[in-house]
Amino acid sequence: MTSIPVYMVVNLKVTDADEYRKYEKGFFPLLKKYGGTFLTYDDNVTNLEGVAPRDGRVIIFSFPSEQAAKDWWADADYQILSEFRRAGTHMEFLTMVHGLPPRD
């Protein structure tokens, strides 16, 4: 059975840059631990239609499977690290989007 990748889409506003930097320093090693890939971020998204994300940053990263994403989220070290994100940002959402299965 082939794993289907998942994409994480985040919208947050940095409210305390020092606290958020502490989060960023630890984020990438934990992302890599679970096979995650950082794709991009944008502090000035362009909304073409519908309700725009709130002011702030949109971040997109991926994992090779839903299980890898769930394991990353449940990791005790990540949950400790995420306290810096919670202290340094106002998060609108952290959403998991499932990729498409491979085509035959």
C-alpha cells in the first residue's frame, strides 16, 4: 500500500518574535525526524476569492503520510517546543490536507 502525502497549512500572526524564534530553531529538526519537508511561507498572501486568511503568515509543509504527521504532532518534544509558538503567535489554523492517491 502506498502512503499518501499530507500537507500542513498554517495561518498565524507572530506577536512575539523572540518566542517564535525559539520555536523556529527547534521546528526543523523535528520536521525532518518525521520525514517532513518545509515547502514555503508567505507574510503577504494574495487572496483571489473568498474569505482571506487573517493578517500574518501562511506556512505550508508536508509529510510522507498522515501517520507521520500525527506522530510529529504527538511527539512530546514537539509539544514542549510548540509552547514557544503558542506564546509567540496568534494561530488561526493548523490544517492537514490529504494529497491525492497515485494514479494508475
